[in-house]
Amino acid sequence: MVKLTMIARVTDGLPLAEGLDDGREVKDVELYKQQVKALFKNLANRPNEPSRMSVETGPYGWSSYIIEGRVCYLTMCDRAYPKKLAYQYLEDLKNEFERVNGPQIETAARPYAFIKFGEPS
């Protein structure tokens, strides 16, 4: 199961959107958010990072991310969740985020400028 999803601009690490799909069950979710934000900041300083990667995030599971152009899409999942499904989820997320917010990504000036992106209509 997907627990946490975050989207950030790679050029400066600015968080653009976040979703807690089932994060209430994850202990230390704030710690994981801080780790993800640190990862986003590091990506801005390391342009040669892989465009797709999965890493263990402790006892609860692992995280996968994809970088497409100027945006990083990351999800934290249970250990049992298939990585293939996580990457498909990230691809779908990327396509929808670009469709809805594409032209405004570069001009976003504040963290979580697109926080309403993941909210139900």
C-alpha cells in the first residue's frame, strides 16, 4: 500500500505537493517527510542522480522516485507493495500533475503551492 507521496521541483528542492494516503498508520511519518525533503534538496545539487530509484526507508517499507525534467515524484510504500505498481502509480501521477500544473511549476514560489492537487474534487 502507498503510504506517502511527495512531489518537488528538482532545481531547488521546493516541495510542490504531498499526500498521506495511509500515513496515519506509519510511525515516525514526520521523520520520513524530513528525510524526503532532504533528498529533494540533495537532488538539486546532484544533477546526475538516476531518474528512477528505489531505496529502503526503514522497518516499514521502501520509497521509489522518478525524476522527469524539473520534477521529482516520490512515494513511500509497504514492504509487500510491488515496485512495478509503485512505478506505474508514479507515472500516472506525473502525467496528471504535468497536465494540470505544467506551466506553473517553474513559477511556484512557495512550498506546497499545489497542495490541492491530491484532494478529491
